[in-house]
Amino acid sequence: MTANPGEICLSVSLSEQEAWDLAQFLKRAGFADFRSNAIDDEEAYRMLAVAQKLRSNLAAIGYKPR
């Protein structure tokens, strides 16, 4: 169950290497990467916002590439 209706909470098990690799990818991915896979700019910005949430969560547990 989540704290807010309409939201989901994901839990995923990653190896340390997988967490690091994902953090690196999210650091390097920019708007153009999301836009090339999105229907429109609005969807790309939403995708980018989700990626930032993942980056923040990875950083909080020590996976913050420079």
C-alpha cells in the first residue's frame, strides 16, 4: 500500500554494480534521449522527472556518480 492514492511504490533488488550502472546512465541521459522515445515534449518531461526521482533515490543510498 502507498501513502498517496494514485501512486505506486517500487522495490527492486539490484547488485551494487547494477545500481552504479543505472546511476551512471541516469546521470548521462538528457532531455533529447527521453524525447526521442516519447510521443511529445510533455511525455518526455514526465519521463525526465521520473528519472530524476530514481537518481535522487540512488544518490540517497550512496550511488551518486560525479
